[in-house]
Amino acid sequence: MSSAINQLGSYLLYSSLLLFVVMLFIQVTRKLLIRLHYSRMVILKLWLAVPLSLLAYFVAMKWMGGQHYIEPMILSFPVSVQALSAEVSFYFDWKLVFLLIWMLIAGWKILHLLHQYLMTKSTILKHAELMHEDVYDSAYHSVYHSDLTRSPMAFGLFKPVIILPQTLLQRLTPAELQLVLLHESIHCRRADPLWRFAMACLHAMYWFLPGFGFCLEALIEDQEFACDEQVVSESQQLSVYAQLLLTLNVNQDQHPRRAFNETILCAGSFNLKERIMKLNQIKNTKHQLSIISLFLMAVFIIGSASALPQVSGENAEGVELVVTHKVPPMYPFTAYKEMVSGQVTLSFTVTQEGKVTNVEVVESTPAEVFDKAAVKAMKQWTFEPIEKETQARQVIEFELDTEIE
């Protein structure tokens, strides 16, 4: 239990720091590219850095390096022993409390998000009707119309569908309808609803991370702007599409749409005024492959490097650690009085001179009962001089022999 708590707490800490750095890196880079009038279709690819960084972190944590393990030291005390630590201490497992708080909040947020998705799916699709294929190009995804929505939307995680408001259908020309369907179809082809939902789940898990909400809004903005650019690129109808966005904007002002969560669907009425203004700006696509490749490579390196505190940075191959002075720890008085046994796994650094530094508790059972005694003793160990500084682990088992009086 203690091992699982330590591993989960450590993973949460380092992965949250990694995500914070990656999100900051994405925001700075996308702001720079926007100033240089780069295409949003290029900028949207920057968000691949989020899953890539987490993947790099996981791979590095699992496969990079290893630590030198020393034979476990078993500290067995008879009940009548008098060599006990005089320190009486009471321990509060604050790590477990913090993890429980995190799990409760994250679990509630994820369940709330799933509930929103299922309720939205039930509400929209229950009152939606499938449109006949002769009304639209059969190449598009399934298209529904409903009187519950006020703006076009793409909805669904794995098999997204297009939903059009009934009131808007009466106002659109056939050409405008095809552009609306093309926009929402691009959302479906790129799995934008799934991306938004996955990012929303990450936001729920890392609810304590500052700025995550702004990053989620930036992703939604990039998706919509990139769709606009791709629609204009494929249709070559810039003026018609600009007029369409203006029509949608007027329709939104006159008939406020229901506030569906934009993290579980792609609604076409997002930030329409700014999107109309951006349509005529020059979209720079020079060196886009080089920019994205270098950016993702940098993120992969950041993700791999962030896992280094989790694993041994030194390669212990060929290094033999020989103990010259071994100090057994004192059995804590509290544990002796309550007849408690347990063990502690320690991580430490052995210098070239054979001294022990940077002693840390990796895991302990029961949590924190034997930690101080084990760390205090480990700091007094010495080893034979070695060629290079290396990382090692030592397991110390505390046992009470109840048969000896």
C-alpha cells in the first residue's frame, strides 16, 4: 500500500510539472506563430505535444536506467532487547490524505464530465431526426437536424455525427449549407470532439494545475480557426463563407443557444466575430514541417528528461559496491511498544570515496514508522572507494522475535 501511494504521488507530481512546462511551451510557441501569421492548421499540430510528452515520460520512467540493489538487511530484535531508540514519535501520513483529496476531486470531475456527455447525447439525439442524403453530399458523416440546438455542431467521441439546428436550415442557401456541413465534417474527420473530451479529462485529473483551463480554450480556438481555413482552402469560397459566419453570428445574437459544454462537442458559433476578421489575413505555411518536427522533438526530450528523477540517472553496470562499515538502525520505541514489524526501502548515492549521501525513503511499511531510524543508520554506512558515483537501494527489514524472552 505504501509503495503504491509513493509511486502514485511521485507520478502525479512529476507528470503535473511536465504538463505545466509543456502547456507553457505550447502557449508561447503558438502566440509567436500567430504573430507571424502562420496557418492555424499548422498551429493545431502543436497540441500533439501533450500526449507525446506523457508518452515520453512513461517510456523513460519504465525503460531508462536501473539502480544497484544491495542485499536486504534484516534487523531482528528479541522482545526483551533493551537497545531501543528513545525517540517517541507520532506519524501523520499526509501523502495519503493529499492523494485521497486529489482522487475525490478528480473522480468527481471526471464523473461529472461523463454525466454531461451522456445527458447531452440523450437530450440531443433523442429529439434529432436523420436528414435524407439527397439534401446533402453522401460523403459527409451522418447528419441530423434538431430544434434543441441554435448552432451547427459535431458530436460524438468515436463515431461523431453532425447536428444542424432546425431554425438555421430554413435560412441557409444550398451553397451555405454545404459549407456548414464541410466545416462540421472536418471536425469529425480530425476527431476534434474526442480531442476536446480527452483534454477535458486531463483537466479534471490535473485540476490543481494553474492555466489548464486557458489551454483548453486555446485548443478549442485553434480547432475552429483551422476548420475555417480548411473550408476556405477546399471550397475556394472565401466571401460566401465569411457571409455565412456573419449569418451565424446574427442568429446567435437573436436566439441565444443552450449552453452545451464545448469540451464535449464542437459548436460552430465559437468566437464568430474574430473568425470573420481572421479570414482575410495571410496564412504563412513556410517551413511548417520543420517547425512541427523540431517542436515535437523538443517536447519528447522534455518528457524524457522529466522522468529522470523517477529512475536512476547513473548506470550501475560494472560497479560493485562493497560495504566496509554497516550500522544497524535502532528499533523505534513506538514500534517496539506496539509490537510492529515492517520494512523500509532507501535510495541513496555512493560517492567515489565510498560515503553515502542523498538518502531518501522510496517506500516503507507501515508508512513513516521506521523511516527516521533507517535513514539515520544508512547515512553512517561506508563502502570501498569506486570509480564513479553511483545510485543504489537498500532494503532494511525490522522484525520482532516474539519467541525470545
